[in-house]
Amino acid sequence: MIKRYLSCLALALGLAAATVPALAEEGEGLPRAGTNVADKASLQRGAKLFFNYCVGCHSLKYVRYSRLAADLGLSEDEVMNNLNFTGAKFGEPVISHMPEESAKGWFGKAPPDLSLEARAKGVDFIYNYLNSFYLDPSRPVGWNNTVFPNASMPNPLWELQGLQVAVHGEAKPGEEAAVEKLSIAQPGRMSPEEFRGATRDLATFLEYTAEPAALERQSIGVWVILFLAGLTFLLYLLKHEYWKDVHESH
Amino acid sequence: MANVFSRIGDWVNERAPNMMPAYRKHMTEYYAPKNFNLWYYFGSLALLVLVNQIVTGIFLTMNYKTSAAEAFNSVEYIMRDVEWGWLIRYMHSTGASLFFVVVFLHMFRGIMYGSFKKPRELVWILGMLIFLVLMAEAFMGYVLPWGNMSFWGAKVIISLFGTIPVIGGTLVEWIMGDFLPADATLNRFFALHVIALPLVLLLLVVLHIFALHEVGSNNPDGVDVKHGPKGNRWAADKPKDAIPFHPYYTVKDLFGVGFFITIAAFIIFFAPTFGGWFLEHDNFTPANNLVTPSHIKPSWYFTPFYAILRMIPSFFGTAIWGVIGMFGAILLLALLPWIDKGEVRSVRFRGLGFRIALAVLVISFLALGLVGAGVTAEVIPEWFPGVDVTTWENAFGRLMVLGYFGFFVFVWIYTRFGFEKTKPVPERVTMHD
């Protein structure tokens, strides 16, 4: 009988494990970002990029500098000197200084808070979005994006990536030509390979800000499952012992 | 020490002589058939999840803010700043989904082994009331985080009442307390979710168990152990094929609990959103009445009923038929003891027609779940490029609606007019392990 229960458990866990990635629907069809939120170095590089290129416009209102320091393995001084450019106190959240009213005037709408972006849109979306900007003079700020067409944000990382342009396919009669691929017209400070790594780091950092508990939950989870599996085995033995009476009294 | 306990026991007994016998009646001297199989774990597991929801819910209310302006922030506060808040919240959100998993399996067990048949109709009716209250409880709980799917889900579901002729529009405003789901809606849903419905739920669960213990449990063979031979090793006047609930089924259910929480822990610690099925992507964006999510869909456990609503077209100038169909789907389940007139309880000895109909019911229910969750709308263009998605989805969905309602019509005709050819039912229960 224990074999039957073990095979049930294996089946249930297998099903759960198999369905989860299959069901991760958002960012469907996009190349995988391949982030690993437990990778401290990647998180630190991502944080550096975020505070150099993103925080000018985007807040992380649910993330405190102090929590960042603790989770990313940084000291208070490191965070306050290298990441905190807003003059906020150590225990305060990351709030951009861009006035909302001006932002609306410049971009049409205020840049969204990014604390939960990775949970709302998915890391694959963030990673691919950041890689898919191209110059488009027809747009108000001169940029467009293949993953999120007509996005109002210009490419914040153009210095790193370089200037990307769209290669259009042949236009069907009466339609505009679709973008076939993107190519770098003027190289930036990073090679395409390095840039993909940098955007992966940034996506990893936003995956962390969306759920800081993820770091803790996965590391505790292993022990919880092992404990519960052991407990379940003991409970099986207990049941087996008691039920000897029942089997004898057939 | 034992002396102290027995003296306390005596003291209580003198003052409330019926309390100890009640414990015996429901635990040590409740005799249950000895041949329960895997399907019989889900009742006690549902009780476990109910306790989990109440306990984690109490801790969530300590930090949750009931206000449209603060609710979303307070949930993130729980997820980030409250000690172990993320664990409590995931236990509650995963528990909600697993509640429906175990309740669906529990209900299927009842249909499969004829547990709803005489003399257990009252148990079944009380169970269906629990299911109804549970759905209301889950719906209102889903609104509380005040994410964008909370808002739009609430708007769509409350609008269903708007299809009722004459009073519909006023009723919708009365339910919401506003013209849109708003602060007033959130506050009243909180009151209902946190105290009103849980009280009703607890009362119904107690009645469900009491009603069961009056008539005794059914079993996979559907054989009435009370009518079999008497005398077992615990009592001379009790059924030979029954065993005391405590300790035998308490230790067995404890093992089931261990097994179940191992799976629950796997979800809580490694896949708390379950790929967007237990916690949806769109609900990580605050409620916004100006931005509609690309697909408004209810939580997965409502999708079969939601699909029935969507698949039934409106005619005679009103959309109420879908709403009637959706509630009718639940009402028909509740009426099953009077629809299914077959004498034999367990599927093991029932006619082939019933077995096929039961399979059709399960397949249609699951397929309707996929339709309601928008999976078919995604899969059809992938599998059959170039076809008209709405036409195909409607054709498939309506076929499944027919399958679902067809089960009840078929089973009534099949059993009412004596078409069922059953197998002989054994005298005694059988044990397979």
C-alpha cells in the first residue's frame, strides 16, 4: 500500500511541477529571460543599473533601502553612497523625484511604479522589452518597441546598447511593413552579449523587488518539504500499526 | 497528573452529563465502514483547510486595511514588512484554491458512490449549501486585495444580478453601495467575508457532520453495514464491518493530512501563484476603473460555471438565461437525490449507462473550466490556424454545456424508467488492501 501512496505523491508533485512552467502564460512566446533570483551578484548588478538608469523616473514604493541592503548583502554605507541618489533616509522606500505632473506632460502619463512589475508582466516581458527598443522618428520621443508597440518610454539604456534600428520586411499592399528584425546601427558601450546580460540582471532585480520573500521562501521550503515528508512517513507507520487490529479482525 | 484530569472530567460530568457522551457519539463510538479508500480523505481535508483559512485569516485581518485607498498597499505591507506575513498570506491564498480542489473531489466521491442517496439526502443538501456559501466566501475574499482583477471580477459578477428583469439595475447598485465597485463595496465584502459567511459556514459544517453521524457513512461498495452482521472486536451490538472512527480513522486521516500538507507546502514555497492560476498576474496591479485587464476571468474554481454563463446565448431580449443556467447547474446537483432514482448506490455495481454518463459529467465540467479560463480561446488558433475562434469556442463550449446538463436528464430517464441494468451488490463490504 505504501507504494501506492508514494506513487500518488510522486504523481501529484510531478503534475504540479510540470504544470507550473506550462501555465506561466504572461510573456508567452517571448525568449526566456533566464533569471535566477537567488544569484546575489546578478541582483547587485541589476540594482546598480536600476539606480543609475531607472530611478530618475520610476519608483519602487514598496521597497525600503534598508531591506535592499539586507537582502542584497550590502552595508548601509554601500547603499547610501552608491544606490541612494534621492536623499531618502535608510529606512525609507525608493521614491523617484520626478514630479508626476511634469511626467504627464513629457510622456503622456506618469511612469509606473516598478515594485510589482515582474509579477504583473513577468520577467520575460521586462527582459525582452528592454532589448527591443528601436529608433522611430514617427514617435513623439523618437523611440518605439517591438514587444510593447508605441510605448511612451524612450530607451533609457541606449548608451549601453547603442542605437538599434528596425529592418522592415516587404510591405503588403495597403499595409505598413512589419518589423522583421532589429539591428544595431551604432554600437554602444556594451557588446550585444554584455547587454543581454545586463538586462537579465535588471530583470532579476525587478523579480526580487516584486517578491522579496522569494529568497527566503525557497531556501526554507526545501527544509519544510523534507520535514513534512518525514512526518508523513511517521504518520503512515502510526496508521499501519493501528490498522493491524482492523486487518486481523476481518 | 492523571488524577487531576480525571477529577476535572468528573467535575464537568456532574454539571454537563451529556458532553462526554457527545464526544463518544462522534468519535470513539462513531462506527464507520472499514473499507474507506483514497476518496474518503477529502472530507477531513476540507475541514483542515477550513481551519487553516480561519486561523490565517485572523492573522491577515491584523494588518489588512479595509479601504479602497489602502487595501492594496496593506497586502504588500503584509507580503514585505510583517514578520512571516508572506507565509500567512500564501497559506490563505493557496488554501482557498485547495479548498475547492478537495471539495470538488469530495462531491465527486459522493456522486460516484451514491452517498447522496437515501437516507443521506439531508447530508447532501447541507453539503450543497456549504458549497454555495463557500463560493460566495471565495468570491468576496478575492475582491479584498483590491487588485485590478479583484475590481473587474467584482464588477462582472455583481453585474449578473443586473440581468434580473425590472429590479436588476437597482439591485446592482444596492449590492455595491455605489455605481461601481468602490470603498463601500470593499467594506461590506470584508464584513461578509470575515465574519458573516464564516459563521454560516461553520454552522453548516457542524450540521453536515451531525446529519452524517445520524445515518452513518456510506462506503465505496455502497453496502449498508448497519444491515449486515453484528458484533466486532470493540462492541457486540455494532456492525461487524465497521470500526470506531477514533482512533482508526483519526490516524488514517492524520496520514492523509501529512500527505496533503506536503503538496500544499510545495505550492506555498515554490509556486505560490501557481503560474497565475492561484494568484493572477493582473491582480498585482492596483484596482483601476479606467484600465480593463485584457481577459477578465474569474478564479479557476468558478470557470466551469462562468463558462455555462458565457455559452448560453441571450434571447427574448435578455441575458438572464445564462445566469439561470449557471445557478441551475448548481441547483441540479443539489437535487441529485431526486433525479437519480437508481436503487444501487456505488458505481462499482451500477449500469454501464451511469458509468458513461458520469465520465461525460466529469469531462464536460473540466472542459467548461478550460473554456471559462480562456484556455480554449488561446489553444484553438494554435491548433487550427485560420478558423473563426468564437464560432469554434461556442460550438465546443455549448457541446460541453449539453454534456453537463445531459448527465442529469439522462440519469433521470435511465433510472426512472428502469433502463439501468445493475450488477448484484455483495452482502458485505470488500477490502482491497
